[in-house]
Amino acid sequence: MQAAPVRATAIPSFTDALRAVESLLMSSGQRTARRNAWTSVLEDRRRAKDRVEAQRVLEQVTYTGS
């Protein structure tokens, strides 16, 4: 007697589940706008981090150059 074949199905991640709900509730244009807005938020955070780093470097140069 042979065992039945096992089928492995991936359990969707939380992100996948949110995207599925998003696709049901929002039109394509709204999804694109939301993703563009999030991309802008991430880019703003990256620029802010770069500004902090540049300020730190400038302060080090100013203190060691005196």
C-alpha cells in the first residue's frame, strides 16, 4: 500500500495577505498612488539619514580642525 502524495503549499505571508486585501478594496490607480507615496516616505527617510551622517562628519572635521 502506497502513501498518498504530499502536496506542499506555501502559507502566504502577512504582506501577501495585505496585498490581496488591497487588490480587492482598491482600484489599480489607488494602489499605484499608495505605493508611490510609500516609496517617497522611504526615500525621505534615506535622505534624512544621509543628512544626519553628513552633519556628524562636518562636526568631526570642525572639532578636529580647530
